[in-house]
Amino acid sequence: MIRIAIDGPGGAGKSTIAKMVAEKMNMEYIDTGAMYRAIGWMFAKNKVNTEDSAEVQDVLDRTTIEIAEGKSVVMDGRDIGTNVLPNAEVKIFLTADPMVRAKRRYDQLLESGKEADLNSIFEDIKERDYQDTHRKLNPLQQAEDAVLLDTSDMTIDQVLDEIMKMAEGKNE
């Protein structure tokens, strides 16, 4: 069993890479975004005042999200290695230069037939990075034992190969 935690800023390609690693290594991909949306849905369904910590705690206490134990998993997000899977066998902090991330997103939007403005995307990414690193609870940070992987000058296949090398020998 092996647990792989992939953290990093928005637009770094965490989900794309995590899904590819899971498929290539025959592991479970845990969509943490879906988990957060499920909790949000529970709050909305129960009309929870999210400013009231007692109400929030009550809903959280009554909510269960089950993830099969004993299975190898890949999870991605912004606090997986620091909070969700602090004992993961492989921790990666995936990042890229903000302009590179903006250009990737810009190209992705154009490919899907949508209009896009590179400068606006770049400014949005910088703002999101600031918010993520300065939020009060669980700010974005690299886990002490995570490997920093800057993908600015890497292809998706190169990133995948690098992560596969990190996971070799740790999958028992």
C-alpha cells in the first residue's frame, strides 16, 4: 500500500497528474474537490450558518465520507501532505511559475473553444496564490518532507515519470 499526496497552488496541474498517476499505478484517485463540495452541499441542505462554529461542528459530526482503508491512493489539493495525509509515503509539492500556469490555463480555454485573456488569468492566479498562502486556516505551504517539483519547464509525461520514480520502492 502506498499513499501519494500532491499539493501545490491552483493551476499547477495537480488533478491532471494525480489522475494519471492513479491510472498508471492502478491506485484509487480521491477527488478531494468532490469531498469539499459534498460538505458544502451538506451545509446548504441543512441551511447552516457557517459563521456559527457549533452549527458547522454539528453537521460535520453527522457527516461521514468513507474512503476504502488498506488501498493505495493518490490525493491532490492544497493541504493533503500537511493535514489530510501527513503520513503519506510520497509527498510532492507541485508548482510552476505563475505565468506558466496562466499560459497553460489560457491554452486550455482556447482549446475548448472559450474566449480567454492571458493577463486576466495571470492576475487571477496571483490573487489566488496570495489568498491561499495567507488564509487563516491551513494556508498553502509545502510539507517539510515533501519534494518540491517545479514543472515550469516540464511536459506532463516528464512530471508523470518523475512522480513514478519517487513512488518506486515505496509501493509494498
